[in-house]
Amino acid sequence: MMLCVDSQLFSEFKAWKEEPTLDRSCCFLERVYHEDIYPCLTFSKSEVQRCRQGAAAVPYHSCGSFWTISLFFPLKQNKRVSVFDRKCALSGQTKSCKHRIKFGDSSSYYYVSPYCRYRITAVCNFFTYIRYIHQGLVKQQDAEQMFWEVMQLRREMSLAKLGYYKDQL
């Protein structure tokens, strides 16, 4: 498959790569926030809208500094209703919620569906790679290789917004 480079986006990325910053005031990161990150972290439940607020903290720290996502292991299972069928705190839908999320220093956990969990982890994966570039840990690749890796991570965020999970990609 032949890939075509968006010259405007590629030039924004190259300018960012020359002096990588985690500040979204640069054209490249502002575009990614606007086109991918904010839409990916916008959920229907307003009381847990802190996911979008956490996007500002994620580039500078690990995702675990704002969100803690853990696998939920129930002690007992009801044979008639799965204990995993819970209302997702982010989508408001009753789904098989095997994970819980905790925001910042809060002691409260909220159940999250695989769909919402993947949206959050797609954003975290993007920021992990961006931080690696910022810290100088990605050296063996040229700008075009890095660009396509970033585009793959943006693609994962876009697909996550549409409801696709990693195993479906």
C-alpha cells in the first residue's frame, strides 16, 4: 500500500521534532489535541469528564499519575447475572466492565467498558511515544519513520473513538 504524506502535517512534525516539547502551543501537538486527543477523551457522562481534564497532565507524567486502571476480580459470581455487567462510568451503558478507573488522588473507582478503556490507553500510548522522542530515547529512526509511527498511534486513537478495539485492528 502506497502512503502519501500530508506535507503540512509532516512539516509541522519535523519542526516539532527539531525542538521537541510537550507544550501543546506548538502547531503539531495543538493539531493532535484538537483532532484526536480531546475527541478520544470526551465521554457522555459529565460527572466523570475528568478524563478530558487529565489530558493536560498526561504529556508530562505517566498516565498512572492521573488515571489508574486496574483489572477487577470479583470475589463471587452470581450465576444469573455476570458480575462484570455494570454501568460504565464513562459511557453510561451497561457493559461487561472488567476494569476500573481511579482519577488522581481520589479513592473512588469507576467501572469502565473495554471501549472506554481502549480510548484512554490509545491516548496514553501516543503520549508515551511522544515522551520518548522528547527525552531523546528514539534515535535510530529518521524523521519520516518517526512520523509514520506517530500516524499509526493517531490512527489507533481515531479507531478507538469509532469503537474498534486493539484486537480488531
